Amino acid sequence: MLCELCDCDKAHNFHHFIPRTVHTNKWFRKRFSREEMRQGIELCKGCHGAIHDLIPDEKELGRHYNTRRRLLSHPRLRDYVRWKRERRGG
């Protein structure tokens, strides 16, 4: 399976849209079901690292970047994914 962001590398990492560290937080428990908190995408190591490097606040990540589309709306992450795809030539 290829990375669901860059389509360049094999996916070896599962990224939870809502980080597991905030699953017990009241704000998240009120707004998301258990099933929603389990959702995520398969990523390559580079893309997974880029997400957590560029958006280090896990509450911000869970609140504002909790879908693939929302992740790609982050300007610096979108630029990283674009760069990675161009580097591959696709």
C-alpha cells in the first residue's frame, strides 16, 4: 500500500486523525465518537514525521486537521507533499 498523502513511498505508519494522546480529553470525547477517534490514514515515515514536525500541538492537530483534506489544507504540509511528489516525478 502506498502512502495516502504522497503516493510515493510504501505506507508503514498509521496516523490517527485525532491523536491517541487526546482521546481521554473531555473536549474530544464530547465531539467525537470512539469510531471517529479511531479513524486515520496509512502513511510513509516521511509524511508521518512531517505532520508531527509541522503541527506539533496534538490538540491543534485533532481539532483542526482531522481529515486527509484538512491535513492537506495546512500550507507547509501541502508544500511538503507537493515537493515529495515532484521529487519522485509524479
